[in-house]
Amino acid sequence: MNTKNLFTFNAITAVLFAIPMMLAPKIVADLYLTHPETANDATWVLMRGYGSLLLALTVCLWYIRPAAPSRALKGILLLIFVGDIILPIVHIHAILNGVENKQAWGIVLVGVILAVWSGLVLRKMEVGE
């Protein structure tokens, strides 16, 4: 449970969502939305925008993997921790309100795993300081 493994896993996960969201948002909508036929141009713009942010996160995580403990590294860990606490809440809300289908539980699971993992790494980093 170190930062390099966390960043590698998170980068791979992020890029697996980023590329389809940017290049084929309709396929992603068909997979995750309860009523993909209601998606419109705004949906595609938001999906592509979120996909581009995930791609930027992927590049950042891949680049910082070998970094020694620092304030910047801790900042990236906090980004992952806070983001992956909020992400499952957003998707659980969407699932329970019929916006997303059962496939989205996978996103919830990955978010919870990454939140716990990054929390443990942060705690370990705090103890080591």
C-alpha cells in the first residue's frame, strides 16, 4: 500500500474511463444511464469535459508515481481522497434516483476502494512525518 501502486492503479482506472468519455460518450451513456435516449448535446459536452479532466489526472498520477514524500505528493493524495469520497456519493444518488443503472455500482466500488486506499496511505504518511 504505497503511493506508487495507488497512483498506478488510479491512473489506469482513470484512463479507462477518460478515453471512452472523450471519444465515444454515447457508448458510455448506453452503458451507465437508465435512459440514454434522453441524453443531449450538453450531456456529450459534459462527458467529454469530465473525460479530459480524467485524462489530465492520469498524466499527473503517472508522472508523480516515483516522487519522494513531499507537500505536492500529499496534495495529490488529498485530491484522490476527497474526490473518491465524493464520487461514490454522487453515483449512489444517481443510481437510487434512476439516473444511472446497476452498472454504476462498479464506479461506486472503485471509488470506495480508492478512498480507503488513499486514506490509509495519507495516514501512513502522517505517521511517518
